[in-house]
Amino acid sequence: MAVRSALINVMTAAALKAARGMIRDFGEVEQLQVSVKGPGDFVTQADLKAEKVLRAELARARPGYGFLMEESGATPGSDNRHRWIVDPLDGTTNFLHGIPQFCISIGLERDGEIVAGVVYEPIRDEMFWGEKGQGAYVNDRRLRVSARRQLSESVIATGIPTIRGKIDRELYMRTLGAVMGATVGVRRFGAAALDLAYVAAGRVDGFWEFGLQPWDMAAGILLIREAGGYITGLTDGKHDPMASGDVIAANDHLHLPLAALIKEAMKTPGRT
């Protein structure tokens, strides 16, 4: 059985406590108060309640740590080495439509590096967790990225830009067409943190998306690396995917060919 550190116990306990109210709200999704936060991006009472619980629980256990949270933004702490990076409800649109594909994501950054991560999927009661140098797990089972070596045998996950989002839809559609033509299939689940956890678990062989925020990927970065995979920036080639928000993840056999395929598709048509 996997042994969880005190740090992981703090993170998982906070996720479980926040999830209790979220599950109740999911059962009454039609009665939630919903306000428009931006194009294709909604904030619900479930988001706000979960964030409040997570902040309280994490601050109680590690009172000096700072926060970067989707709804309330950045809050510095007295300990300037550590920062929680939290998405209280990733997959909000799924949640609002009664689609049971959403999660809580908690990452811990130390001196600018993600050192621990938790992604909790309440409906399936799956707790993905990992710590730097200690591996990645779902509940008590060790995670490994898939072993597939050929794109032609692979299933790749992605995130599709919203209708009025800031991402170049034409550019994205070129990348989607290229990946569809080279693989078994493409899946769009609607919760990036969970997509990254699925890469770590080998359920999908890779993932790419443009325009993610740090709270979308902080925990997933740690999970994928501890499961033996690679996750990097896409357009700038930097090792840290949070530098640009344009992300590609896969195992060691597929990362380079998938990145090359997407980068070729991103080129302006007619330009060599």
C-alpha cells in the first residue's frame, strides 16, 4: 500500500472536505446561482464554496504558505518559498450541465517548482496524488504513463477553445485535423486537470491544449512527471509548461513526434 506523507494527507483531506459540498451541489445543479464570469467561463456557488473550504483547510495546516487560486487570484504568504496553486472546480461547464467529469486540483509550488499535486474526481472517488521523487498514484495504485510507441495506435486528449475565447480557432482546428489523421482518435473531456491525470494513468496517451492557466495544470505537471511522462510548453519549447500555457504531454516515445506533428500544423498555410 502506498504511504502518503503528511503533506499529501493535508492536500487530500482538504480536497475531500471541499468535495462533500460539491457533490451535494451537483445533485441540485439546476438550482445553483450562476453568474457569467467571461466567455464560456462561469463561476458558480459551488466554485466559491469549494475555494473557501480549500483555502481554510490548507491555511490551517500550513499557515505561512501563499495562494494562487482561480477565483480569488494571488495572495502572498509569510513563507515566500511556498505557494498553493488551486482550481476548486475544474470542468465548471460540465458541472453546470450535469456532466460528471470535473475535479478539484491542488498543486504545491516550492521555490518556483511544483513538488506535490492532488487531483480529486469526486463522482468516481478517484484521488490522483504525487510528490516529487515519490511517484504518482490513484488512490493506492501506482501510476505509469502508457507504453505505446506509435501515434497511429494512440488516443490523444485535448481542450477545444470556446466560441468567443482568445485562442486562434483556425490554428487550433489545423492541429486537431493533424492529430485526428495520425491517431486512433481524439477525446475532449472538458477538464484539463483531469486530462493530465489521465495521461499520468495511461488512460490516454497524450494531451495538448492552448491557453491554460497555472491552476489548470500545476498538479497535473507533477503527476505526469512522477508517472514517467513528459509535459512541456508547446509553442516556446520551454521545459516549464506554465511559462506559456500552451501545453503538450505524453510518454517518452510519443512526446517528440506529437509535438512535431502539432508544430507543423501550426505553421501558416503556404509558408515553409
